[in-house]
Amino acid sequence: SLFRGLSADPSIQGRTDDYPLVLRAVQENPLFGQGLYTWVPMVYRTIDNQVLMMLIELGVIGTFAIGCLVLTGFVLALSPWRRHGSSEQRHLGLAIAAALLGIVSSYATFDAFGFRQVAGLTFLYIGLSGAVWWVSRAPAPPQPVNATTSAEFSPAASQPSKPGAAPSRDG
């Protein structure tokens, strides 16, 4: 069953068995870890939790830095809402923020950086967050001018007409 007997579920048991191993590895290099992509599953074992893998490989400081990078991307993606951007910008920013939140929340369920597509998408979404922030901070483009309004304010319309001459249609 999905909700009954979770303590006996082999998948959950395998994941919770990783905690003592991760704790020992983090205690060896707590601040900066042992280095990115140095935990080889064929040598050690597969850890199906990217957050734990980052703690081992990047340490507390590196994991915090990645967290700050993702948080910055999330905040930047939501910037069109704060800046009252156009409807398209707000929807685009919200979609990017949701995609980034979805992919990062999945880090707790598998070794995400073990799959290049997931790692690439994560940083693509962070980059798109910066792009939507940049676009939303630009001033709105000028509104098109109505043809009748522009004719009324053309240079020909502002020149005085000759006394006694009939006004012309074009100025």
C-alpha cells in the first residue's frame, strides 16, 4: 500500500539507510565537500537524493550557494508581478517560477545531477528567470499614435495660413 507500512517499504528503507553514510561523508569535509561529481555510485553507492549529494560533494557552503542561486532565480522570475509588467510578462514569469520550483523540489526524490537533462534544465530556468526580469524592467514601448491625431499636430498644421485663404484639408 502507498500509505500503510511505509517503514517496511524497500524504496523508503533504502533512502533512509543513506543518512548515516551521508552524515559520515559530510563530517569528513563539512564546509566545501569532497568536490562536484566525485561521489561515483559504482565506487560508493547510489544516493537517490540530490540535496544529500550536494551536501557530500559541495559541502554546506556549496549547497547554500546553489540554494541562493535557485532562490534568486525564483525571485527574479516573479519580478513582473511586483513590477506590474504586461500580462504576457507576468504569465511567463509565473511559468518559469513554477518550472524552477517543480524541478528543484524533485531534488529530494532522485539524484538529479546524475541526469544531464535535469541539471541543464535547472540552470536554463535560472537563466530564463534573469531574462524575464530584464525584459520586465524595460520601459513600456510607446503607444502607436492615431493618424487623425498626428495630422492635427503636424508641422504643416502649426504654420499660420495666409489671410483670406481658405483652410486646406491637409493643414
